[in-house]
Amino acid sequence: MTSRITLISPAMNRSLRETRFDDDGPLDASGTARAESAAGSLRAADRVLVSPTARCRDTASALGLTAVPEPELAGLDMGRWRGLTLDEVMGREPDAVTVWLTDPGAAPHGGESVRALCARAARWLDAAAEFEGRILAVVEQEMVRALAVTVLDAAGPAFWRLDVPPLTATDLSGRSGRWNLRLGRELGAAGC
């Protein structure tokens, strides 16, 4: 059986625009408009899931999707840095940011490490591979990166080398533990 999963990154909001660690804010007007314009461009799915964050739920809604919340697909828990911009954290804790960006096992913010996020992504992917049919999931950019790192069996630092633009589709397909990856197609593009 071949498993097919399409991951949709959320549309733009203030947190993304300001490089702010997720404050669970909603989409902004331009993000909502862009997602609404892409509604109907996705292939039908047998199962539609959504990360529990506001911007993912708002993106799913703007795309016209009826999605089931999936806690395992939550974004990276940023602990005490949640809601702060990267510049703010760099001003307060520059050494901690350096450690966080270079050591996948570090969680100086008191939340979840990149390694822990990747392990959670791998567990979810193993379970999703048992589902017969197409899965569509609206998830945070860091979850897309964690799943890509998992699929490629890449080292943890590769997590920081992957860019996931807002409102793009990433496809995973595979069987017997072997996965193929197609990154970052703009919604509305052929084959979504």
C-alpha cells in the first residue's frame, strides 16, 4: 500500500511576518485572502487534519476544509520564548539562541527541542503510514521541516536548512518505510 500525505503550511500572519515565535495569533487579512483564493485547488483527501494552532485552523477554514484537530501535529513548543520575536530573544539570551540553533537536542527556552519535535513527527508518520487513503494536513512550518528531516533520514541540523514558505504544499508518498518528498509547491499550482 502506498501512503500519500500532503502537508499545507499556514498562510501569512503577524507572527510569521515579524519572525515571532508563535503566539497563536490568527491569520491576517492578506493571509486569509490568499488562502481563500486557493480554496478548491487541493486534491480531495480521505482524511483532513489540522494542527491545533489558530493560524493552521484559520488556514484550513479559509481553504474550505473541514479538518479534525490532531495534537501530534502541533508546532514546536517554544516555552518562555513563545510570543517573542527572534530579535527580542537574541537581545535577552544570545548564547541560548546560538545553542538552540546549533544543537538539535537543546531546549534553552524550556519547551521542546528540535530533536523531540522530529521524534514526535516520526511517530505520527509511522501511524499515518497505516492509513489507507490520501491524508491532507495543515501544519506549522516547523512540522513540515521535521517530517522532511525524518523522511530524508537527515541529521538534526538539516532542520534549519529547510525553508517552508507560507501556504505551500509538501507531498510525502511511500510504502514499507521508504518515503519520497516533494517540497513547497504553491497552492493553486498544477497537481495540488
